[in-house]
Amino acid sequence: MGVGVVVGGVIVLLAMVGISAYAWVTLPPGARVPLHYGMGGYRNWQPKALALVSYPVIGAFVFAVVLGATSKAASSGKSTPEIIAPLVILIIAITQYFAVRAAINNKGSGDGY
């Protein structure tokens, strides 16, 4: 496991925490933020606190699982690029960014997609 891979993932995770902090300050108290579960758009609007905590927690969990899986595959002799782990968390961070944008555009009302 390369140090650069872990540092890259931690940087993206810190960016996710920053997005959550920005949204926490920007959105009104009763706001709702969409959680994106798979394909199909943002149809799962949750309370601000739950959504803004969930994105970084889910990102960290997925990063650890994917990093562990790629490290295990690499140690067993299989050729698996470790860059997959930071890319996966980056995709989750991009999803979080657009979810926060959707909440800000809807003024946190939870209406729309």
C-alpha cells in the first residue's frame, strides 16, 4: 500500500468534512439534504444532520474496505491498482457536493430532485 494512496484518500475525506461544514452553516436549521443510494437520482431527502454526517462516514468506510481489498489482492500476487480506493471516495465526494448543491438550490426544503 502506497503512502500517496492513503494521503490522497485522507485529503478527499477532509474535503468531504469541509463540504459538510459548509452546508451545515449555509443551510437553514430544518433543511433536508438528499442521500444518493445508487443510480436513479436524489430521491431520498433526509434531515440535514443525518445526511451531512453520513457522507463522510460512508466515504471513510468505503475507502477502508476498498483499500483493504486492493491491498489484500496486491499481497496475494494479483495485479490490482491501489488508486481505485481514492477514486471511489472521490466519486462519493462528488456525489456529496452535488447533493449539497441540490439542497442549497431547493433552500433545504427537500422538494424536487
